[in-house]
Amino acid sequence: MANTEPFDTLTDHYDQWFEEHSRVYEEELKAIKAVMPSFEKGIEIGVGTGRFAAPLGIKTGVEPSAKMAAIARKRGITILEGIAEDLPIDDQSYDFVLMVTTICFVDSAEKALREIYRILKPGGSVIIGFVDKKTPLGRFYLEHQVESRFYKTARFFSSEEVIELLQKSGFSDCVAVQTLFGNTLKEMKGGIEQGHGTGAFVTIRCKKDA
């Protein structure tokens, strides 16, 4: 995610979104927790302002935006400056990696996932959280992409595409859950369901073979 301009200039607006859409945010956290493994050493790639890492007990994050990182530090997150495609981390350093609403902003999802595979210990897990482009909310974001301050340069994925990318990167034993059912953010209904295809927000957990 080399282009951090919107996240540097709209940092407060980004962080405030979680307050204004607290119900949606809580459902996203629940979807992550539904597939989250126990771990000893975890890291979030694209940690942003720490809105996910902090409540999930993840103490370290990678973040290229200095202003986002500053807020994450206030939430107790240790920040490593860098990008997902070239992580400043040694091989097999973590047993859990989280990436939430970040895969659509990286320059190369393929490189980012290969880097995640590299830094994971054998038997470790990755969770990718994202908005599925095939759902009503995903299609809405695509249709209004050029109008969005954040999503203007984003590349949206379907669940099938993310799973395929993960498998090509070497991951296996993938499971998915979904939440946020409805056409717009205001209409969203919560609840966790297995699989993908109808819920706007999907979390996919895969493992690196031991």
C-alpha cells in the first residue's frame, strides 16, 4: 500500500467511521472472532488506527501511514513501518497474521499473501477480512468507487478470488464466515453465518502447513 495519501489526510475521518457505524464494526469484530485461532504471537498487516488489533489482543502491526500509526500507538500497538508486499519481518516470526479491509488497498495481493506465508510459522494461521464484491454492498461500493475518498483506487475481490489467491500462496484448510446482510450500511443486519456469498463482510481463515 504505497499510496497512503487518503489515509494520511483523512485519518480522523477514517477513525471516526467506527464510532458512527459502531453496530457494523461490532459485527465485523464478531466475524473475526468466529474464526480466530488461539495464538502466542500475532500481528496485523495494515493495522491502520488499531481498531481491530487492540480489541483482539494483537500487540504488533505493520502500517505505512504515519498518521494512522500514531493513533494505533495510542491504542497500545507496536508499529513496524512498512508495506504488505515487503514486510520488515524475519521468516517464521508469527503464529497468527490478521489482515482486515487491507487486501483491496495493496498494490499486489499476490505478493502480500506470499509475504504473510513467509512470516508465518509452520501450522500458523492467517485471517483475511474484506467486503465481498459480489454482495449488494460490494456492488454498491464498486458502482460509487470514483466518488469515494478511500475506495477510489481500491481493487475489490470476491470470496472465491481471495480463497484462490490464498491457495496459490500455499495456504490450505480454509474456512469462511460472513456477516452484514442487506443492501446498504444503514440496512445491514448482523449475525454470523458459515460460508460466503450473501454477507457483505467475510472473514477467511487458512493455515500454513506444519
